[in-house]
Amino acid sequence: MPKLDQLIQQFRSELGADFVSTDVVGMDGMSIAGGSIDPSFDSTEASARFAVVMKLAAKASDKIGMGAVDDNLVTTDKAYIIARFLGNGSYYWGVAVTRNATLGTVRMMMNEYADQIWDAIPR
Amino acid sequence: MSMHGNLRDVAIPDLIQLSCQDRKSACLKIEHLGEHAALYFRDGNMVHAVLGDNSGEEVLFYILGWEEGTFDLETGVQSPAITVTSSWSSLLLEGARRLDEERNKDNKLQSKKEIYTEVDSMAPKFDEILKEMSGEITGCIACALVGMDGINLASHTRVKNADPELMSAQGTMLLKLVDTAVDKLKAGQIEDDLVTTANAYMLMRFLPGKSYYLAMVADRKTGNLGNMRLIGKTYAERLAKAMPR
């Protein structure tokens, strides 16, 4: 998937030093593209765990009548972790950045790249 | 429809809440060290619990302490009997109290029931704080102070059809799952979780100690994320100070 890998690489470059990890993940929890700069960060486990998170977020939102989920943002003392549904919701895109990152910029960039990433996923 | 998994990822009280909130007939089978229990649900409540030759509420209290094992939840299954008649929330409260008593037999600290009683008497104060907070959050729909058992200590809604109890129950399951994920990934200490949906922003922020969290829901069109996060941080600190020691 050269186009998808290229987009991911572009996104990583734009994020710069704040980048930690990114993955494009099917709702089966399997990553199809991405990577991490932190060798101790298990992106396989992260992809699987956050697939379950996104499924539960979607179910919870539906039950309380809040509509379809766009994204889920977790703030920890070390990082921001953003998981965003792509296209018809059959994939999500996860991004982890350091707490030094400007959150608004990261979300804006994800908005800009999301449609291109969805289009680049082979279907 | 069925769902299966491990009790390390989703606790039994959460599974019970999920099944009751769903309001469908369902059977939750749980296995723990060779023991097999089954809980049956109908119309938003638990109606039957069975483990071997035993059935009824005591089965539930026995299995609530299981932290290891697997579960299998299947909807559309009718209960073969009615052995449980108390409401699910009162059962979970009683179960939590019993677990605490068992764990702290020689401990001089207060039991969870005494803590709940003390916290319940603080409810009017929490209500005032939440009402004030909701006035400061742009586009606020509802806010609540919630225990990690999913039950509100206090809530305030600014929109007629908002259901803070349902929001809190669903939010708690999600926050627990996120907290577990962050912990397992060693991604630091979670501060808050924000879900953006087509209609709303839903922000959940832990109070210190992570036994309670502050939940805020704001309208997507009129709400402001920065405002919500700042107000949430300020009032979480204030609510933490108002907690009994």
C-alpha cells in the first residue's frame, strides 16, 4: 500500500518531534499501516485495545443518543492519544503525540489527512 | 448477538450494568477456575442467577469478587426461572459492601457503605457545584459526579430529555476500558477522555484517586472544547476538595 504508507510518512514528518506513534487499524484490531518511534511502545497491542475502545464508544454514544462517534481523545501525563474513525467506520486511525504537542494543530492535521487516508485504503 | 471476553478487561459489575441498560433478554455465562455461573436479564433487570445447585442473589454476591476468568454474553435468551427480585443497582451496592467487609475484616478503615452514606449527605453540595459549573460550560447538556461503579453521586441537566444515569453508566464502562488500555500500554496516568460525536462532546475527567470522575456533555454546535477542558479541570479540583476524607 505505497500510497497509504506515503501519506503516513508525510503526516509523521509534519508532526515532527512530537510524534510518538500512528496506526491505521481495521475494526478487527489489526493494523494495516503505521509505526512508532518508541521501540518500547507495542503498537500491535495498542491497535487491538483501541479498536475495542472505539467499538464501546460507538455503542455508548448510540445508547445515549449522541450520534455517530468522530473521535476519542485520551489525555495522559505523558501523551495525547487520538483515535478517529475513517470513512464508513470500518477502520480507525490512531495517533499518539507527546504532551508538548499543540493539540488543536494535531486534530486539524488529522482532519486534513483523514479523507486521503480513507481513499488510500485498498477495498 | 453475543459478546465474549476476559474478566481482566471487563469486570462483572460492568457486564451487569451493560446487560441491564440494554433492556433485552440475555444470559451472561461466567467461568472462573472451573466454576460456571449464569446470570439472566430481562426488561432492564437481573432476574436469575445460578451456580451449580445454588441460585438467587447470594450467587451474585459470591461471583462479584471474581477478577479472573472469561465471560460469554448472549442476547435473546429467556430466563428459565426468577430467583432475583432486587434492582441491579441495589444488588451491586450490596455486593460492593460485602466485598469490602470481607477484604477489610481486620482493617480499622470505614466500610464502603459508611463511605457512601457520608458521601450521600454531601450530595446537595455537589449539586450546587455542578449547577454552577454547567452555567460556565458553553452549550452544556449535562454534567455529573460519578463513582467508578457507574452510579451518580450528583448530576445536573440543562436539557429536558437528557438521562444522566444512562450517560454515567455508559461513560463509566468506557472510561474503565480506556484506563485499562492506557495502563497496559504504559502510556502514563490517564487524566481525561474526550469523545467527539456528531451531536456532542463528552468529557470524563478523573478526580484524584480515580474512585470518581467528573462527566460533562456539551452540544457539538454550541460547545467549546477548550472551555470545557478548562472548566472541567477547575471544577474537578473543587469537587475533589469537597469530598469527605
